[in-house]
Amino acid sequence: MRARVTGVVLAASALLALTGCDAVSEKAGEVVSSATAAVASAAEEKMNEVKDGVNATGDVKAGTTSTDGDRTIAEITATNPQDKTADYTVMVNFRDDSGNLLDSVVLNINGVEPGASKSGTARSNRTLTGATTAEIAQALRH
């Protein structure tokens, strides 16, 4: 999936660079939007694979974003309020300053002890430009 999305984005970018035409620029934007929607859909499907998960969005917090190489990352922390060890599956959305969805990823944070916190790193699927924020779209405790 990642290779297909990357290929589509690169092809659109190359087309834009060669022509500079407004119509091509508009089409490239549509292709990028379509690729972002496909990634978000894949993340939702991954969340749907979790069996016996309970909504735990309140247990999970997203830190500020930074870059690691060419990717955007954010530290995600799960705090387990339960009396037994739990695993968390978390969908993280990366958004721009206008609130537009740029990317979605799914992160697993396993073995969070009762009353304890544990962190993991959400890493974007592709290079994101401009200021970005990470938000918890969904979190399941299981």
C-alpha cells in the first residue's frame, strides 16, 4: 500500500514539475488527497481488526511533532487505569495548521502495567511538509 501511494504521489509531483500548468497542479492535489484518504481508510481497517477492544481514547495522549529523517513523528503515551496489564492499539492522525488530514498511522503499545504509562512513536507514512500536529483519532485497550 505504501509503495502504491508513494508512486502515485511521485508521479503527480513529476507531472507538475514538468508542466507547471494550473490544471496539472489541481490534478496533483486531487491525487494527493486521494492517497491520503486511502491511507486513512487502511488505518481504520487496521483498527477494526482489534477484537474485544474497549474505547480508551482518554487513556492516550499525543506529544508534539518533530522530524526523524524525512518523516514526522510524535510520542504517544498510554496510561493504563485498569487493574491488569493492557495492550493499546492507537490510530494517530497528522494534521496541518488548517486541520487538514495529512496522514494516519496505527501504533501498538503493548504491555502497559496497571497504573503505569508507556510510550511509543507514531511515524508518518511519508514526508509531511509544514507545521503538523498529531491527534489521537481512536484508541482501543485490549
